[in-house]
Amino acid sequence: MLRCRLSIDQYGITIGIFNDGLAMTFLATRLTLAASLALLGAGASFAADAPAAAAAPHAVLLRAAHLFDSVSGHLVDNAEVLVVGNKIARIGSGSNSGKHLDAPAGAEVIDLGDATLLPGFIDAHVHMSGESTDNWYHDFFDNVMRFPAEQALYGARNARVTLDAGFTSVRDVGSSDWIALGLRNAIDAGQIPGPRMLVSNYPVGSTGGHADQDPVPPDRLPLAGPLKGVCNGADECRAAVRYQIKFGANVIKFMPSGGVLSLSDPVDAPELTQDEMNAIIGEAHAWGRKAAAHAHGDKAARMAVNAGVDSIEHGSFLEDDTLRLMKQKGVYLVPTMSAIASVEAKVATFPPVIGDKARAAAAHARVTFRHAAQLGVPIALGTDAAVGLHGTNAREFFYMVENGLSPAQSLMAGTSNAARLLGTSDRVGTLQEGKLADIVAVPGNPLADIRVTERPVLVMKDGTVVRKPAR
């Protein structure tokens, strides 16, 4: 006859099985205390025959002197925003009369005093995987010699400082070795802190163009093909787009004109044919992706606009006729004024051919931006962070105001306008009930001093406070 004996002590449960017909045959199994408790708890749950109630989502009530409405461009005074879970539940504006929003029991209340609440900032043009220094030659060596896994760790650091600066969404428009893709996935999985990312993977462009490698001898650096974005002819360019999408691209970035920081191409020359641009943009749209065109030169930008591009990045040499066409077609300008300021500051350290291109682009870019602002071209904030320092993205607000936008227009360029360009305006870009709780607070009134955007006192992404004011 088999008998079972169960004993419980501080170490767990011991189960013994005995056979009376034999000389004390004994089988014992000891469970850990945690496993024992889990087992007992499961039994109790089954006995009760009723599931435990789910914990209530965390609630945060934010109070501040002002709230920036990025739909109207106006301030709302005495603002309150109730966040429940990861979404905005309610918005109020009447605390001066003694009436506050009702918050759930146990809600965290954060009173920011003389501050302004804004939607989380959006940067439509970054390169999260890298960052340039004042030594171009050192950067060139690092780009060739640094292992991708090592570079990804630098990218993780860049993602963190970007989020701390109040930028809760970014569009990464070009990286190598799929680093930006890995950063996006790790952030989405909650493994590292960073902004919500849309990525393009490798930019698409022609052999010898700005999307291609610098002219390193081909026996030392293998030539790139469509997998890495380098294509010639419409069919190859379609393949290059498909490769980027296959490996997770949210947006397609392509290079119809030359660039500043590359050695072998003139800055304003068209580097793709009209057929190639039509193929790139058409393929991107067929797969439900938007297309962003790096275009300093006017002719290349106009060709891209005629092909149906969604945004022109940089646009240093754009003529008024092209700007008018962009306005007519709703094509956004992403001006990257921060990059202009950055290259101007270190132009003397560049190789001569790059220095000459940098000076030419800088001399025209501000004029182009002013004309775009006057003509009413849609503008979305983009910094080209990596050319300048990550974490300084909010300086772009000041540069846009300095060159013709009002403070409110500048803030809208970095919130609601950028969200429309990215295709995320149903979730972010405005402070509205039901949208994701991406919220930034800055001291004082940004309409009176736009530079307060560079000093956020609170940053919330997806309902989680990632930066709090010091007590």
C-alpha cells in the first residue's frame, strides 16, 4: 500500500511516498518556497473559482500654468492633464476657480507651477547611430573601423539623451549595419530607453552619389549594392527599396542630389534620373511607406516633387518656383538648420572639398528657409542630429524662429506638423484626449522665449515619466 506524507518548513514543501510492503522505500521531492507558494496560490485560486481583479492602471495628474495647443497655436492657461495608463484621459483648464479634474484614488499629482505643457517633441530627421566630432578624419576612421555592436552602444546613448531632451518621437533617415533598426526594436521592446523611432535603414541612391561609400579603394572596402541602398536603373532602385522594407523600414530615404559631408559628389547635382526617382517613390508608396528626399539642389528637388515625394530634406538651394510647387502639392520641407549651424562652426576642420560645399550650402540655406516660411510651405522640424550633437535637438526651434517662423509656428513644426509628415498624427503630436501620453513641460512661456524648449523640466513618453523636476 502506498502512502504519501507532506511536510512544510521554511525551505518549501517535501513530498514523501512510502510503500508499506517494502523496507521503507522513500521518494521525496523538495520544492522551493517560491514554487510552493505559487502552487498553493494556484490551488487557492482554483478553489475560489474566480479570477483576481486586474490592477488599476497608473494615473498621473499634471498641472501647469499653461498648455500649448498645437492645433490652434495658442496657449491655454491653468492647465491640467490627466494621464491614465499610457493615454491622455482628460484635459482641463480651470484650476484658478478652484475646480480641479477628478483623479482616480492613488493618482500621482505633479504640480509644475509656472511651466508650459506641450506635446512630446518630434524630430523628423536624425541619424541615431552616429555623432560627428570636430575631427572629420577621426570620424571617417571610426565609421570604417568600429564594430557594429560597439556602434550600437553609442546609438543607445544617443537615444537616451534625445528622449531626455523632450523628443519622444524621431524619424531616423539613414544608418548602416541595421543599427537604427536594432535600436528601434529594442526601444519598442522596453529594453532600452529612447524615443519612438521610425527608421529608413540604408538610404537609396546611385553609385558614386551621397548614398554610396566614400571613394575608398574597392579592394579594401567591398562595393555596395541594392541591399545597402546603392542602385542604378529603375529596376535596381525598386529592389533597393524592397530590401529596406524587407528588413523593417518604416520610411524610404533616398538621395536625388549630392551631399555636404561626402567626398566624391557635388552638393547640388542631380544623382538619380527621373525614371529612378519615379521607381523609388512609386515602390515606397505601393508598400505603404512615405518617401523622404535628401535634396540640396533645386533641380533634383523639383524632380522628386514631380515624382510625388512626401518631404524634401535640407533644400539648401531651392528656388521659389520649387517652393511654390511644394506648397501646392503639400510636400514638407525639413530644413535641418541645426546641421547648418554645426558645419559652420567646424568648417575649417573639414577636407577642402567638403569645406567648400559646406560654405556654399550654408550661404543659401537660410535664405531658402525664409522664403519657404513666407510662402507658407509646410515645415516639419528636423535637425540632422549626428551632424550636430544628440540631445541639442530643441535648438532647431530657435533657429526656425530666428529665420522667419513665429514661436507658435516653430512649436507646431516640431509637434503636430511633424506628426502629420510621419503619419503618426492619430497617436501623437497634439495633447488631446485618447492620444498617447507623450508630454513635455518647459519652464515659463515658450511663446515669449522659445529657448526654454532647450530646458525641459518634465518628459513623459507613453504615460511613463522619464524625466522629473527636482524637488
